[in-house]
Amino acid sequence: MAYRIAAIVLAAGLSSRLAPHNKLLTLIADQRALIAHTVSSAVASSAQMVMTVTGFQAEQVKTALSGIPTEFAHAQNFGGGITASLRAGLETLADDIDAALIMLGDMPLVEMSLLNALIAAYDPLAGRDIVVPVWQDRIGNPRLWGRRYFDTIMSLTGDSGAARLLRDHPGRIKKIAAPSNAVLRDFDTQTALDTLSQGAARAT
């Protein structure tokens, strides 16, 4: 059975640890913004559609994504933590979307092949409607959630995200071995961004 999967890229955060700089606009490989790399991977994957959730510096983020075929949702209360972004993205999805692959905008090293593996593993009929990547026994991101969890996720508050749902539904989780620690690496400090930029420069 073919399922309709949407990728939701969360790009609304305040980048509070780097204020007033927005980490998502940092130029890395080929002089594209960090967020452009993340969204491009989503677009290249087997997801049927890609939704980017904006908030802080929304117009600048949109400009950085110019030419990349993504739809947009805006989190009005983007200062309210990651769950505000989740709500904005999920409530915008069409009714025929079966599941959502939730991606963090500041994880540009996650490869398209892993996104496709997560999407391919989704099978609610077999009891696998939560799919997560794992690196050395640690669950990372992105995470794929079936529609049955959307209402619960949208009711969450703060920055806890949907982590507690993993504890509540252990029997519904399908774990996919990640090829690298990219699923654990976000870039929310200047030191981390410098490391990313230097690594990208060496690779080009």
C-alpha cells in the first residue's frame, strides 16, 4: 500500500543561543544557507510534499529557500518552543496525508537516503507507525509520525516536542540504523557552526 508522507521542516526558532544571528541562515557548502541544505534533502526524498515552518526572520528564511519547491506554514507563536512549530506544520497538512516526517531545520547533514529509509519503513498495518533513526542506541532525528498521533502532538506545549510519545507507544516504534551520527547533530552554537562551515569548505 502506498502512503502519502509529508516532510515538515521546522525552521521557526529564535536561535536564542546565537541571538541576534539566525543559525539557519549561516552559509555553508556552496555558499547556500544551512536551512537550504536541510530542505533540499527533504525535497529530494520520496516524501510527497515538503512543508517548511517559518517564524523568526521568516522572510529571510524564505529568501534563502528561493527556488526550492517547498510549501510554507508560519508559526505565529514561534517563541513558544518547538511545539508551536509542530502545530503550525501539522494543522496545515491536507487531510490525505498519512504521516509526517518531522525534520529539524538545523540538521543539514542528514542524508536523503536515510529520509527514504524512514519513509519506506512506515507501515501502520504492521504496527510500525512511528519510525526513528538510531545511532549507537540513541534515538535521533528526524522522526516519522502517523496521523493518529497528530492531535496529541498538537496538544503538547513548550520545547519537549513529542519525545514522551515515544515512551507511551514503545510497541509502535520501528528503529532504523543511521549511517552516521548526523541524526544526533544539530548546530545551535557558534563553535558547532564554525566546525560545520570548516568541514563544508574542506569538502568543496
